[in-house]
Amino acid sequence: MSIGAGILNPVYADRMPAREATPSLEEAEALALALGLDVAFKQTVRLRTIKGATLFGSGQCELLGSEIRSRDLSVVVVNGTITAVQQRNLERSWGIKVIDRTGLILEIFANRAKTREGVLQVKLAQLEYQRSRLVRRWTHLERQRGALGFVGGSGETQIEADRRAIDEQIIRTNRKLQTVKRTRRLHRKARKAVPYPVVALVGYTNAGKSTLFNRLTGADAFAADALFATLDPTLRALSLPSGMQIVVSDTVGFISDLPTQLVAAFRATLEEVSDADLILHLRDYIHPEFDRQAQSVDAILGELGVGPEDSNRVIQVWNKIDRLTVDARREMLDRNCPDRTSFPVSATTGEGIGALLKELDARLRSDEQTAVLRLSYRDGEKRAWLFNENVVQEESAGNDGMELTVRWTHVQASRYQSLFGEDFAEDAAASM
């Protein structure tokens, strides 16, 4: 059974030109569709001032209420942040459920989370959000508890009891989440003990990250033309053209005005991004909000500790070029001149992927150094590993063993040491 929904897109006359309101309204509609709502009504509402009680002016509230009541709607989505008081007053005025953008995104995440960690993260974010909404929205919140109650003392209001109940749930959820996080930290520590370079995919939701992830790694991660099609991070191995083995991490999509509760809740998951050797910032080149979306991603990366000083770790990737006309493609190439710092690709067709892989190779090998390793004839496992990593430049055999000249990165040298222990110090005695 479909749920009829209306979308109101409040824009402030002194902050957003009329032409910029349409993409904002379309994104709100896409969010509603991602939750499975049937959007029967949508409208941009221009505000001169913000009313503390209802957000909209009294005249606007009356006109909107008439429009809403004339349709078979079950919920109205306000594409912005509204206070608990505004939400309560709008629901009373219109006689219908009202949610804001934060509530809508939280509902989407709750529906899409699959792993235990994801479910707990979303539950924690929802509890934090609900706690901020306890403002006498129903009459039962005005009743006083009697002195005989086991929990509430004399004179305690229902709202205080509800807040305590939510606080207790937050504590329990946090404990469960900490257990899951410890497991994730152990997994991350194990990966670092045998370190592969990590490349993280980030981008605005629906930019095509999962499609690119599948194209690069041959994985079958779910990908769809929908906002927040996937939430749970996925890791896969990838062999670069040089033979270097790396790990690619697909992460949750970002969005403008991502609820702070979700940024905080998913911080542990997104640590894969801040710890990554390289970050691929995937951008939907054909989207009308191409630049604004990039600004939103950069803002969230900043919250995760990836700032302008880390620009050398971030590679810009322009996706969906297969949908460009000949003239638009020429304009894109001109835009990317003269330094060619961005990499146009099509995650769907594979166009441009080869150039991107070569860039990953070059970036990850930029710290390469030459070393001379001396191995005994018993060290066949070490020799095989070096050749498998494609780092051997020259090899010569003597009476006591083999001498190999290798050119490798710091990560490969560290991995060699982790794999073969103290022998590395002896092997590298004649290095560099």
C-alpha cells in the first residue's frame, strides 16, 4: 500500500535564487521516493522571514493547509530543518503527520541498514533525534506521575520519564555499538599488520560509487539509480596494472545537510576514509548541482579530518561521461585543461578506467625506493612474494644465495617486514 506524501521546499528569498530551488525540490522528491513514498504534491515555498511557531507565515499555512486537505495525503515532508515546536504546530494546523529532512533521511537509513553495526548506528542516531523532539507534543505529556511510581518521583512529568527511557536506550545501544566497533578496530589492525594500500571511494549519494566499485573490483555490490542505494561499507582487493595489490573501500553516500546525528553515528565506519592512502572523490558530472554537491562532500570530509592539506590524497573523478553529447564532452575536456587534474570516466561502460588505474599506480608508487636484498636458497617464499609484487628489478645468484635489487613503496617494504619478521633487517642490511 503506497503512502501519499506532499513535499514542501522552503527557500529563503534572500539566500537562494528562484532558479536554484528546482534541484533542491527534485532532491527532496528523490529522498521521498527512496523511502517508498508516493509523491502526490510538491511545492517550493518562498519565505521572507522565518516564523518561530510554524516556520511559514499564517497566510501561507492556511493556503498550504487547504491544498493538503484537498488531497489524500498521509505525510508532509518539509525539505529543511524544523524545530519540534514548529513540527507540532504544523501537525495541529494541517491535521497530518509532518517530518523534516533530517527525519526523512533517518527513516531511509533505518530501512537500508543491513549489518549489525549499521543498524545500531542508525538506531543511535534516531534516539538522539527523538530525544530532541520531546516538547509536550501530546496531552499525555502534561500529566504528572504520582509518588507511588517505581521510576517517577513525586511531580515528575511524563516528558521527563520519556526522556529517561530514551537515555537508557541510548546507553544500551552505545554499549552494543562499542562492542561492534572493537571488532572493526581488530579487523583494521589485522589489515595494517599485513598492510595493503587502501583507496576509499567517496561522493554524493547516487554519484555511481557502487557501480564504479563493481567495475574496478569485479564485485557484485548492489547498485541502483536511487539515493542511498547502499549504506554498509564494502572492501575488495584490486590488482593495479603494475601488479600492486590494493584494497578498495566503498562507503555510504554523502548528501547536503546530512544530519549531524548520522555523521557522528557513522564516524567509526567512515574512519576507513580518513585512514585511506588515497581518496577517490566521485562526482556526477551530468548533475545540475555538480559543484554544490562537491562542496557538500568536502564539508563532510572536513568533519572527518580530511581537509585542504590532504588534497594530495584526493583524486577527482568525473563520472557518467557516457551520457554526454559531443559538444558537452568537448566542453568537459576544456574545463579539465590545462592541468588535467580530474579523471573523466564512465563507471557503466568502463571508459576512462584505464587512465584512472594508471594514476592510482603512479600515486601509490610515488615514494618508491630501491633496495638490495640478499636471500638464501631456502628463502623461496620471500623470493616468490617479491616477484608476485612485481618489484624485482634485477636478480643474480652466488654461492651463498641470491641478490635481488627491488624497487618498492614504503607500504610494500612494511608489508614485507610484517610477513617475514626479523629477517627483514638482515635482508635489508645492504639496502639503499
